[in-house]
Amino acid sequence: MRNGDDVLVLGAGVIGLTTAVCLAEAGARIRLWAADLPPATTSVAAGALWGPDFTEPGFGWSLVTRDELTALASEPSSGVRLCRGREVSDLSAELPPWVDELPELRVCEPDELPEGMLVGLWTTVPVVNMPVYLDYLTRRLADAGVEIERRRVATLAEAAARAPVVVNCTGVGAVELAGDTDLHPVRGQHVVVENPGIDEFYIAAGLAPQWAGYIPHGDHVVLGGVAIPHDWSLEPDPAIAEGIVARCAAIEPRLAGARVIEHRVGLRPQRTRPRLDEEPVDGARCVHNYGHGGMGVSLSWGCARAVRNLLAG
Ligand SMILES: Cc1cc2nc3c(=O)[nH]c(=O)nc-3n(C[C@H](O)[C@H](O)[C@H](O)COP(=O)(O)OP(=O)(O)OC[C@H]3O[C@@H](n4cnc5c(N)ncnc54)[C@H](O)[C@@H]3O)c2cc1C
């Protein structure tokens, strides 16, 4: 991409903001339109914990993002920090092949595994306080001269009429915008509670639609989780919230009486794999960058760089 090119980025979640930062800092002239501002996106509802992707090119994207987030952890205003915690699983007693990528790894002793869990490990990874992080990205974008404009587009052609390059980072919005039948929402819900003194994260991975997971962010802890496919509701469900607190309190009893501060709901943009490719739309170049499911934070910098490289080609 040449300096001074006009690029219209659609979307102000973690994918749109990171992509816009990456392109603007590479010298592109950026406009960013979003139907919803960052505090009203799915991205703000994420926990958020960095984790490796299991596929290619996702694996590479996740490693790029890990390194970028690790570097940001030394900036207190970024909302990113390194946190130690346990990842456990009831899928298999074998350690997954990617564990070598996890820093400060130690396999859990049997008495560190909750009932039913077959394997677990301790590691130290970036955790992201999403409201603070999205503010940080917005400020970084403003420093590069880009303000977010609140504006929904009805079609990609509408965007293509306004810029020679459009980058579509609309999350589940791409179901309509790109007519993508592979993309659908997987609803998630979190309960945010006052931190009773927890400084380690915990996450159980499995195939079940509900699990226990908690991530401390200083004064508060984000508790999850659920995955409900094809559910578009953004209303917190009290019964789901109760189940989340109960499952987390069974692992960490101090969470049982913690005061609830907030409920957060988000729609993971689920697809067979993230879409990162280019198509012509009415004479404009349209690059798609959406469909990151439950991994958008973990893939964000790798995908933003891939968009930058695609446009440079
Ligand atoms: C409960 C929960 C927990 C999660 N935890 C993690 C985690 O620990 N780690 C991790 O890596 N990921 C996690 N995720 C996944 C991650 O949050 C998502 O993958 C990511 O937020 C998707 O970001 P996005 O920018 O693509 O979409 P969004 O955040 O949904 O942003 C989409 C943007 O596009 C805009 N838009 C949509 N349609 C239009 C239109 N027609 N015109 C203009 N603008 C439009 C929207 O208004 C919005 O600004 C979690 C998700 C949930 C729900």
C-alpha cells in the first residue's frame, strides 16, 4: 500500500481498531466507520485471555498477537498485563502439541485438577481488560489522526463508493453485509464481580456449551462462560449468570459472595475459519477481516498485519 492511500475501515471492535491502527501507523490515510462505538461491541464483552489458534495461518497470527500484547503489557494504560493461571481440559489426558508455545509452563499436579478434568497446565499469558484496551486503541488511532465516525453502511457498495480500499471488520455484521452463510453468532455472557483477592486466571476448555473460567483484572474479575450458537440476543440472562457464578465459585470459593458489578453479553462471529481475503466491489478493493469466533483478541494483531501485507502486495 502506498502512503496517502484512502482506506475506509468498517467496524470499531478489536479487529477494526487494530487493523486501522496498523494501517494508519504504516502511513495510510484512514477513515473508520462503525455502526456501534467500541463500548457497544462484542469486543468489549470478551474476557479476555490470549490463547493459541490450532490452525494455519491462525497459529502464526496468534503468535504475532501474543508478542504484540506481551510488549503492550509494559504500558499500564493499555489494559494488557501478563497473568499466571491454569488452563484445564476434560477432552484428553494428553497435553496439546502447541504447549511448547506457552511461556513459564508447568503441568498441573493431580490435586490441582478440578473433578472431571483430565489435564491442565500453568502458564503466564497476556490478559486484556477490554474496556481499557479498546480505549487505548482508540487513543492510539486518534494520535495517528483517525477519529471513529458512527455510521452503519447498508451494503459494501455504499462503502466502495467512498474509498478505493474498504476493509470489512464488521464481526457478525458481515452476515448481512457480505451475505456470508458460513458466519453466525455464538452468544457469550460474562458476570463481572468485585475482586475478592484473586490474582490467577482459570479456564476450563472442553466441548460443553458451558464451562467455568475467570480472569482477574485488578479490582474486578470477569467470570464465564457460555457458548450459544445462533442466538442474537444481547440481553443478559439471569439464569445463565447464576450458573456462571455457581460454576466459578465451585472452583474458587471466594467468588461465591463477590458483589456483581456488571453483566456483559457478546456475539462471537463464528465461521469455519476467519475470513481474510480480497474481492473487488464496484471497482474498489474490499479486504475482509472478520469471523474470528472466540479468538478475535488473540488473532487481532496477526490479522491486522496480514491485511497490511495484502494491501502492500
Ligand atoms: C463472552 C466472550 C468472551 C470472549 N473471550 C475471548 C478471549 O478470552 N480471547 C479472545 O481472543 N477472544 C475472545 N472472545 C472473542 C472476541 O471477543 C471476538 O472474536 C472479537 O471481539 C470480534 O471482534 P470484531 O471486531 O470482529 O467484532 P465486534 O467487536 O462485534 O465489532 C464489529 C464492529 O463492526 C460494526 N459493524 C457491524 N455491522 C456494520 C455495518 N453494517 N456498518 C458499519 N459498521 C458495522 C459494529 O458496530 C462494531 O463496531 C470472546 C467473545 C465473547 C463474546
